[in-house]
Amino acid sequence: MSAVNILLDRITASPEEYTLEIFSVSLLVLWVLNFFVGRYRNDSIAKNWFKAAEPLLSEQFSELSYYADSVQAGKNATYIKESDNVYKFYASGRRNCIGILCTLELRKRHDLFSLALALFNIGPVKDRLIIEIPVTAMVT
């Protein structure tokens, strides 16, 4: 056999011989697609929650937190994205109350491994909202 025949045999190999490569590339594409779709879904959930909560909080508190970079850029964002699944919001300016810190902990929709564990009820399965309200001591 000549070298040309050996190369032709390798080039004309059947798709069954590339099962592992096809599986690996498919898994990589699925992971990348899930990352961007999950991150977009978490962002839209956070934006919708903050949009719904902002009128009530602006009525109850005089100062809402604004992320400095977004205000300089002309945007009116009122939350801080700590990670792809954790969003924070701070408001202050109410009597006998230091302020309010709302933490929105969402499912890790961008993480394929966490989604697989959630199918078996392992790890966080639901979104959570944590509200912290430190109150000052009353002076009598």
C-alpha cells in the first residue's frame, strides 16, 4: 500500500468512526448555547423584578442605589449584578431605618451542571429574594 491509499482510507472514513468527536462538539455547542440563553433569562428576570419593585421602593425610600458607571453612561440601572445569578439592590433615606438591601438569588440557569443537578432536586431549585432591613435603635 502506498501512502496515498492510506490517506484516502482515512479521509473516506465513515461517520461512525467519529462518534466521540461528534458527541464532544455537540456537548460543547449545547454548553455554550445554554450559557448565553441562561444568562439572558436571569438578566430578564432581574430586570423585570427591579422594574416592578422600583415604584414601591422609590415611594418608601428617598435614595435608590444607582451603579455609578451606569449613571455616567446615561442608563438608569438600579441594581448591581454580582454574578450571573446574584443581583443586589440598595435603598436608603427612611426614618429609623438604615436602608434596605434586596438580594435576588436566581437559579444558575447558565450552568448546565447545576441544571442537571436541579432535575434531581440537588442544589437550589427555586429563585430566592432575600430582604435585609437593619433598623436603628430608638432613642428615648
